Amino acid sequence: MDDCKLGVMETRFADLIWSNEPLTSGDLVKLSEIELNWKKSTTYTILRRLCDRGFFQNRDGIVTSIISKQEFTALQSEKFVEETFDGSLPKFLTAFTMRKKLSDKEINELQKLIDENRR
């Protein structure tokens, strides 16, 4: 998925779907009206846009995700590291720890992750 960025309102809308899926498109319209103050037409326009971009699907009136929130977050993180730090995780961690020191718990979690990925 090349276009893994969502605007603020698209993100709020996506969160509604991720938090309530599977749901009928009618229930999504009702939720969007309550949570986002959107009209039916706005809900269907944004849903169609996000379906076309590969985030969700609307099959037989049932809306479900194609990409989970966790996968979406991972994609965004990868893209950020690629664009900002030339794809270098060590460069990212160096920049991150310049202003924020890691706790012992965070260091242990990172070490565990490194050990699990070492082959």
C-alpha cells in the first residue's frame, strides 16, 4: 500500500470502523452521525474512498477492514523511518534517545525484540 496516510477525519472514521467491525453500512452511517456529525452522503463518500485505497471493504452492506489498525500503524512507522532516517532504525533510535532517555523496561523490551529477531 503506497498511500498509507490518512487525514485527521479519515483517521477518526477509520478508528470507528476498526473499533466496531464488522458492522453494517447503515450502522456505520448512524455511528458517523453521532461521533463525527456526518451526513449519510459524507459517510459513504469517505467509505468509498478508503475502500478504493485498500483500507476497508463493503461487501453486501457489511463493512470490514482489509488492513488492521496494527498493520496500518506499522506501515506508517516504516514509512516515517524510511522518509526521515533513510530507512535506518539505528538512526531513528539515536534521534529518539537524544531528548528522551529510555527506561530500563524499554531497554529490556528492545533487547528482547533484538534477541527474537536475531537468526
